[in-house]
Amino acid sequence: MEVILDTELLEFYNSGQKDFCNLRVYNSNSFNSSPKLKGKNLSGINLSGSNLYNANLENTNLSGASLISTNLTNAKFQGANLQGADLQEANLSHANLENANFCGVDLSKTFLLRTILHNSLIDENTG
């Protein structure tokens, strides 16, 4: 699995690249710290098969994102917009998704062990 720093990912994304499959994302300040993508616009990004363990994605726009088979264990998604995202077979165990928008999200075979979903927005198209 290739390694990329959170700041590099944002730089590439902002220059128009959206495909970041099978990557291990690290914090640019320390390889021992979680990636910080808080409050960023990452709509339409493809992080399928990537590892974002313990990532801070609070208030991040991930609408239309492809997060298929992505490791999001312990991730912080409070207030994030995941509308229309594809989370098939993703690992969201111990993630905090409080107040997140899940309308139209594909959660097929998604691992949700001890995931916090308090006040999350889910509609009839979420499945």
C-alpha cells in the first residue's frame, strides 16, 4: 500500500485529481498522528481500498465519494456530509458519525461495530 500525507492528498485533490485508491494516509506532522482532513471539501473523491484509520473528517464534504472497502476505523465524521457516497464493505467500527448526513449512502456490507450514529440524517435511499 502506497503512503501519502494528508497535506499532499489535499494538494493533489485541489489541483483536480480525485483518484486516491489503495493508499495509507498519514498526518503530515507525525506518522503517529491521525490524518487531518477536517472541514475540507472532498466531494467526489475516490479513496476506495485506502486506510484512513483514526482520521479526522469532522465537517468534511464527502458527498458522492467512493469509500468502498476503505478502513475508517475510529474516524471522526461529526457533521460530515456523506450524501450519495458509496461505503460498501467499508470498516466504520468505532467511528463517530454523529450529526452526519447519510442520505442516499450505500452501506451494503459495511462494518458498523460500535459506530456512533446519534442524530445522523438517514433517508429511504440509504441502504
